[in-house]
Amino acid sequence: MTTQTEPQAQTETEATGLSETTLNLIALGAAIGSNAERAFRAHQSRLEELGVSKDDMIEAVNMALRVKGDPHSQIMALAQTTLVGESAGGCCGGSCACEEAGGQKGDCGDDCDCK
């Protein structure tokens, strides 16, 4: 790390109470959430400079994908119930996730919409 970046990182930490690593992990996740490729590459590069492991970056990305995926799941459920109806099964009439895994329709559990 160069001496020029150290004072800036120090200031950010003092101002927010978060380390530069934490701030960049948050930004990496935000880049995933907003589909911002340039921001993702910039923060991934900075995290590498800071010595953050790929596993830690993957954990941040996976968290962002879970957060980002919730609205997708909700809108797909809305499409299922309003456009296809309860009886069609699967996502908008498609195959059920439990069937794709080799199980029977409805094996996913009580929260499965494909029964």
C-alpha cells in the first residue's frame, strides 16, 4: 500500500468507523446489486491490493445476490399467481425446482409454489 492511500483510508475509517476493507466489500456488493461492472472491477482490484481473500469477496458477492434475488422471487411468485394461476405448477408453468433435482413436484416443502 502506498503512503498516499494510507491517510485517505485512515480518514475514512475515522469518519465512518468502518475499515477500508469493509467499505470496499460493501461497495463490491453494491456493484453487484446495481449491475455496475466498472465499480465491481474497481473495488475487486482494491480489495486484492488490501490482501482480501477471494473467498471473502465471494461471500460478499453471494450476500448481494441473495439480497438482489428476493425481489426477483417475489415478482416471479406474483406472475405465477396472477398470470398462470395456482394449478399450473412451477414458475409460470415451467418445471419445479424439486423436479429438476430429481424429486417429485412439491418435494421442495411447504413454501414451494409448485404443488
